[in-house]
Amino acid sequence: MNNRKKLIELFIYVLIVVIGIILLLTANLKKQDNKPYDGGVSVAAVSFK
């Protein structure tokens, strides 16, 4: 019984890690699909005097 609980706990931990990796990869793909990286020009604040 004790081994079964440990096995279920290990499976849950592995499942959480796999889901986290999948979410990280899909988030990075969505960022790259929108537009290419322009060096931060679109978010830069420039002050003209």
C-alpha cells in the first residue's frame, strides 16, 4: 500500500512537470509568432528636448 501511494505521488509530480514544460514551450511559440523581435524599439521611451 505504501509503495502504491509513492508511485501515485511520483506520477502526479511527473505530470505537473510535463504540463509545465508544455505550457512554457507553447507560450514561447506564441510570442515568436506575433512579430519578430525588434530589439525593444516598440517599448522604448524616448524623450526629445
